[in-house]
Amino acid sequence: MAERTYDLLIAEGSIPACFDTQVLGITPAGLQVDQRGRRHELPADAVFLLTGYHPDFDLLTASGVTVDPVRRVALYDPETLETNVRNLFLAGGVVSGRDTAPIFIENGRYHGEKIVQTLLNRR
């Protein structure tokens, strides 16, 4: 079986990979991480939290996002999907908090377009 392209790019060093790493927080300059017991910051221009079906509300809160403690809905602008933390955007089911049913692939796929348009408008 042939290796996938990204596996090859990681192996040759073209794409950095951080295995066994936990994100501790997001800062304006990048990510605070713990990698096998070593805490450090990874520089980043943008961060995409692809957390899957169950959002990491603790990470949102640790990043400064206001989250309703009962419904777990984050404070965000529905037009831009930007949270109360500048340049921190939500996409997908996380915008619905605990009740993920309203967001599914048919309507959640437009979130990326809104976010990109917002960022382009800021240039």
C-alpha cells in the first residue's frame, strides 16, 4: 500500500507534525502546547480547531471565549462567526453548543466562507 502524500511530506520535513501534543491555549502569536511533558509555544498565523462532533468547550473558555455554562453556546457574531475574542472564529456544530442538531454538513459548510470573507475584508 502506497503512503499517503501528507505522510511523505511529514517524513521529509515539509510539513511539521506534533504528535503526542496537547493544546493548552491559543494566544495572538500561536499555540501554547504540552508535547510529551515539554511546554512551549508554536507560532501560528491561524488556528483551525477541528474537534469533531464533541467540541472542546474547556479549550474555548481557556482561550477567552465566553461560553454559556448551561447551553454551552459560545458568544459569537452570527454574521462573521467571530467570537468575543478577536480573530477566533467558530465553524460547524460548536456554534450550537450542546444542541448540535441544528448544524449539519448542508448548512455548516458555509461557515468557512463567512470566516474567509471576514478575514479578506480586514486586509
